[in-house]
Amino acid sequence: MNFACDLSQSSEYLSFRSSVPLRKIVVDSDGIKAWKIFDSGPKSVTCPLICLPPVSGTADIFYKQVMGLASRGVRVIAAEPPPYWNIKEWCDGFKKLIDYLELDKIHIFGTSLGGFIAQKFTQYTQNCPRVVSLVLCNTFTDTTVFEYNDSVALFWLLPSLVLKRMLMGNFAADKVDKRIADSIDFMVEKLESLTQSELASRLTLNCTPCYVEPQHLYNLPITIMDVWDESALSSRVREDLYKSYPQAKLAHLKSGGNFPYLSRSDEVNLHLLIHLRQFDRTDISASYLSLHKMPSQNDDNPEEGSVSYFKQRDS
């Protein structure tokens, strides 16, 4: 791209890139595929929060979560996978990454495709559980809701420009506030940085017919986070997610668009802290501090009415 967007030039992002190193970790036998991660917070914590991006995202789209939650004592790992072409291959690679990092168990914050694969990984490892809890943001349980199911076998052949245009249709920026517009610009910039194989493999995972079997996740603490304004997912897709996890807690944001972790990071971080508090003072806590004792929101500039959090049976 010929320009840098406001977020990528912000002092917060520049501070993140200068203080949290990007690590490339090769875990597969071919010695080529490298996970990219940003790992911040106390390394003594062996049950961190791992953030998984959508199709168009890179690991650094979670810089506001990494910086914000690490300052509260939470260990946060933003992870970006190498090209994997099927769910089993992805899950095998992610399990190797967890083992390499010597993590006992993990909490996952998954967005869109990242949220879908987080569910599949939890299901994949059910006989030897590695996932303690899930926070699912603007995500889904069945890939058949997307277009291109019939042409998914051709993605590996398509040039990068065509793949990017397929995704850009979800980035509509009409009549949105500046923070949402900035988040879209940032995601477009990150989309431009992805290679053809990265995009093609992610779209293949996103559009190959596959579904989650939610009955295998019923005993897991789950928070479903989504927005009430315009997003790429239809209301039917969101309702299907709610129905799949009747035990889940719901965390709603009045607005935020497709990328609330960027456009409404304070609210998203608040919900993540609330979710993680239930594990305080246990060996599966994501923080070495008690999150109950810490202020959960910036009281200098509260956005009254922008956040709601409740159990589904109370909704």
C-alpha cells in the first residue's frame, strides 16, 4: 500500500511493536511453516489467553488486547498460523505450538474464522483437553453459511488480488464512526500484507463445508461476544451460535462493526477480564494477579449503555 492508516501510525501501536517482539516458531516437520506470535505478560503463567484472527487478520490486530490485558497481569498471546489447508492439519499444528511454548492449558479468544477453529480445536482435543474456556467474537458454527462452497477447491489457483477482492466486500465503510472506519483501514492494510497461500488456505478453511458439534463443548465456560450494529454475519448465523451454546454467557456491544477488538477495545477488554475472573486463584488462571481486585474499566471516560453482559437464561 502507498499509505499507512491512522492506527498503524498511532503511538499505542508503535509502542506495541517496539516493546513486544514478533516471534516466528516452526513446529511442523517440513521446517517451513512458521507460526507468528506476540507473547506478552508474565511467562510464569502457563494457561494464557490466546487470540486467533479472522481470515484477513494478522497477529498484531490484537495489539490493543495484548497491551491492555498484559498491563493487568494477564499473559496474552496473539497467534497467526502459517498456511494450513484442512482443519486437522491446523489443529495438529496448533497443538504442537502449545507444546513448544510449554503451556499446560489455554483460554482462547477467537474472532470469525479464529472462533470457528477454536471450537474445532476444542472438539479435536476433547479426549485430552487443552482448552479451558472460549470467548467467541462475531463467529459461527457452520461454514456452509458462506458463499464459494462450490468453488473452494479453486482457491489455491486464484491470484492474490482476486482473493483480496473477495474479502473486501465485507469491509463496507458506509456511515460508520471514525473508530470503526479506522479499524477497517487497519484491517485492509493487514490484508494487503498477506501472501497468496495464506489467503487461499484461510479461505479454504472458511468455506470448506464443516460444522462444530457443540455437544462436545457443553461443559466448557463460554462467552459469546458480538455487536448489535452491521457486521458480516447475519442475525440467523448469530442465533444459531446462541442456540448451540445455551449455557454460554452473552456479551453484547451496541456497536463495533466487524472488528470490535480494534474499534471498541475498551469494551472488549472489559468482557475478556470479566470472563477470565472466574479462574482467579486457580492453576488455570491467565493472570498472576487477582482480576477481582482490579478496576475493570477506565472510569474517566465511560460509555454508558455500550456494554451488556448476562447469562442467556436472563436475556
